[in-house]
Amino acid sequence: MDEGKRATVAKELERVVGGKYVRADDVTRWTYAIEDFGSTFFHPLSDKYGTPDIVVKPHSAQQVSDIVKLANVHKMPIIARGGGSDMTGAATPLKGVGGIILDMTDMNQVIDYQEGLNAVRVQPGIRWGELHHELAKKGITTGVRGPHGFLGGTLGGGISGNCFSINSPKYGWVNENVLNLQVVLPNGDIIETGSLANTKVKDWYYRYCHGPDVVGIFLGGAGAFGVITEFTIKTYPIPEFSENLAYSFPDVDSQLGFMFKLEWYGYVTELWGIAYFALPDSLKKIIGPLLGERDIVALTTEAYDQDIFRAQKKAVDRMAREFGGTPLPVGGLMKALGLSVTDTTEWEGGATFGKVMGPNGSDTCSIAPLPRWAKVVEGVLEIMLRDPDALSGSVPMIGADRFFIFPQILASGGVCQSVAMLPVDFSDPEKLKKAQKLYSDIVDFYLDTGLAAIYRIGKESQYLMKRLKPEYISFMKTLKKALDPNNIMNPGVLGLGLEEEQ
Ligand SMILES: Cc1cc2nc3c(=O)[nH]c(=O)nc-3n(C[C@H](O)[C@H](O)[C@H](O)COP(=O)(O)OP(=O)(O)OC[C@H]3O[C@@H](n4cnc5c(N)ncnc54)[C@H](O)[C@@H]3O)c2cc1C
């Protein structure tokens, strides 16, 4: 965009939000051209991304609406951004396309909590850590507690990016906990969904009424269909009794069998698996001599009543032994050290995690049915090992200087995920190119084998366009065109809103 036009639009935006909340200088623009990885940084493994033209911070739905109307006049993209930690580049502009970043983090208030409704109404820019802090004063929690190790993400980014969460095995994905929304549509209209669509309703929230579930269009919508400006999410009392337990298993089949049954029976709040074969050599050297070549399950079990809690722990233990499990003292050890993998209070903000991982490349966000997990990870490992020199210089604390794959099984409704983290040396263009190739091969593998699905992919539409059924693509494009005829809402994300693809 030429400087003259940038200055004109910036002036108009200043009239909406005030001069203090509009920035068009180079430092700010470059800051928003990368994602924030827990105070280090993250960069998409793709050459597609670039700087925005202007960054603006709105403080109300009305301001968002006015900005969206301005963007329509100037045919400029609008990219809503929360914590900027999505790890797929979804909240980062396309290179050469730019646009206006709507930094939502000042819209971070708890608006309403009603005990009888067991729900809290919030603005989307509130960070998970901030919300827990507020809710804990009332002895409540959202059930789903936000992304693992990164409570600096916002709730708005979470629901727009299909976030799975701490406690998903019990409470489902974040979006399964959303009741209704206030959204600014691409034409600037402000709508309320569910029970709030009735002009007479001011303060009670239900999702499934007045026709089809309109909320669903915006959840996982990555800001392509509107900007979420308020929403309601379910709440629960904070459980009084909670404990982390860990077991080791002789093989992956027993490990997965245990996890599947455990989640199915509803005994766990949080559930992770670590498969020995998927660990980098540096970790094998530590874990092997300590535990043998065994596969680990770490879990949290919680209850509101002591008798139920005790009975639940006994049932978990019985089930683990049924699958050949041996208890590990890890839970107690973590408690003694004041650390916990599953209760992330200590990880709040993600700074620790970010520093452990170091600069990173795109996360290949995949989900698969739990029984298929080992097959998916075997495939990904085979690809990573093809060119281990491509991935380097990172994960300093565990010494995994070549690559690292999260051997994580997140069982929610029998669904698990494998996060292939690609540590990259961004200062070496040759290595970067190789890492991009690995990323691409892994995503191709997920989609071509049909073993896994992608729950988040940013603007890498080329993968989706080749594999999704034409009727589905056509339906999505029809929706997009009807709602956003000027293609201003986060163009390129989900493969939508790019001229050449219309
Ligand atoms: C250490 C670490 C651990 C992580 N663990 C997990 C995990 O366990 N599970 C998981 O799912 N992810 C995880 N992530 C990824 C990320 O933190 C989460 O997905 C988080 O929910 C993203 O929130 P955000 O506010 O940073 O979103 P952003 O990156 O800012 O935005 C994400 C998407 O939402 C859109 N958006 C943002 N706000 C709005 C709005 N108000 N209206 C409309 N669209 C909007 C953006 O345009 C973009 O498309 C992790 C990341 C890190 C760095």
C-alpha cells in the first residue's frame, strides 16, 4: 500500500478509536508480521506471510463495526488477532496483501457472571490466565482451561482457531463449551446469536434456539466470517479434590487401550501419553535407564467429593493394572517440586515453554482416532528422519538439537493429536527451505493417507483445495461470498477469500 493511502486510512481509523490506538510505523508492523511464541518467536514455515499496513486496537463492538465499514470502503483486509500464538500464521497477513490488524487484546473484560446460568460472558481479547484469575475469586473455572502451556492466548483466538484445551478429555474442545456470540459481520452489522437474538433478552444465554446453530459458523472460522466481540462460555465449580497420576506400560497397544477406556469411562480430566519410540534420542537417554523402554500415561483425576475421589483413583489404578500398567511416582514428585504438566498455573504466559522450545516453525495440527495414533506418528517420524539436518538449533533444555515431536495423545471422545514441532534455524536459508519441505511432506502425509485430519492450517489453502470434496469447497465459498462479498475478512485463511480461488 502506498504511504499516502496508509496515512489517509490511519487518520480515518484515529477518528474511530483515537490516535493512541492506531499504529502504522515499521517497528509495529514488523512486530505483527510474526507470531508470539511465549516471548521467543514463532514463524510460519512458508513464504506467504508479511506485514500489515496498520495495527488498530478497538475497545467496543461499535468501534469494530465502524472499522469494518471503513475497510469495506477502502477494500482493505481486516485480520482479527488475539495472542497471535495460533502457530499456523492464521492471524498474520499475507505478503503483498497486508491489511488492518485488529488487535483485540484491549477488549478483555469479564462482562457478566450469573450463578444460576453457570456461564460467564466475556470479551474475546481476555487471556486464559486473566480469566482464571478472575473466576478463581468466585471459586469457579471454565472447565476447559485453555491451550497447554500457553495461557497467554486469548479466548477469542481459541474459539476462532478450534482450540483443544487443558481438560478437553472431560469437557470437550473449547468450542463445545460456547453458548452464544456477539459478532460483527463483514458488512459491519452487529448480531447476537441464540437466545440473545430476541430483543427482549438481555442476560440469559442459550445456543440452540431460533433455528439452526448459527454460532457454529464462527467457531473455528479463523476470522473469515466476522469478528467476535463478546461470547458466553460454560463454568463449573473448581474441584476440591485433584491429583496427577502416572503409569508406565509395556507397549503402545496397552498404553492406548488404557487411555481409550479411561476416557470412555469418564474418570479423567486431563490425559497424556508419551510413547518411547517417538522420543528424540536425548530424552531416550534420560528415560530409558530410569524406566526402561516403556510407554507412559500421565493423567489428572478430579472430584467434588472425597469418597468419589478415592473410589475414582482406585478404579483408575485397577484399570491401569488390567493393561499391564505400573504406577510411577511422577505425580508426587511433580507436586513436591511445585510443578505440574497438567495443571498449568506454573506455565502461565507460556514463557517457560517458549524458552524450552526456542524459535519454532509451523505446527502441523492434526487429529486422529486414538487407535490410529501410533501409525500417524510412525509416518511423521519417518518423514522427519529423512532429513534430520533440516531441523536444528532448538529445544535447548532437553538437548534435542535435531528435531522434536510431541508424543502427545489428547484423548477427547477417542480423539488424539500428534504435534509435529519443527525447530528451525531461521538464519540459514538452506535449512529453512528443507524444513519447509518437511512441513509440506507431513501435511501431505496426513491428508493423503486419510489417517489424520487437520484442525487448523492458517493460510496454507493449497493442501485443503487439493483434497476437500468439491461440493464442500463450493458450499464454503458460497457462504463466504454471501457474507463477505469484498473479501475483507482475513483473506486466504481456510482457503477462502482469495481472488484466484473465487
Ligand atoms: C506453548 C504453546 C502451547 C500451545 N498449546 C495448544 C493447545 O494445547 N491446544 C491448541 O489448540 N493450541 C495450542 N497452542 C496454539 C495457540 O496458543 C492456541 O490455539 C490459542 O488458542 C490461540 O489463541 P490466540 O489468541 O493466540 O489466537 P491468534 O493466533 O491471535 O488467532 C487465531 C485465529 O483466530 C482469529 N481471531 C482471533 N481473535 C478473533 C476474534 N475476536 N474474532 C474472530 N477471529 C479472531 C485470528 O484471525 C486467527 O485466525 C499452543 C501454542 C503455544 C505457543
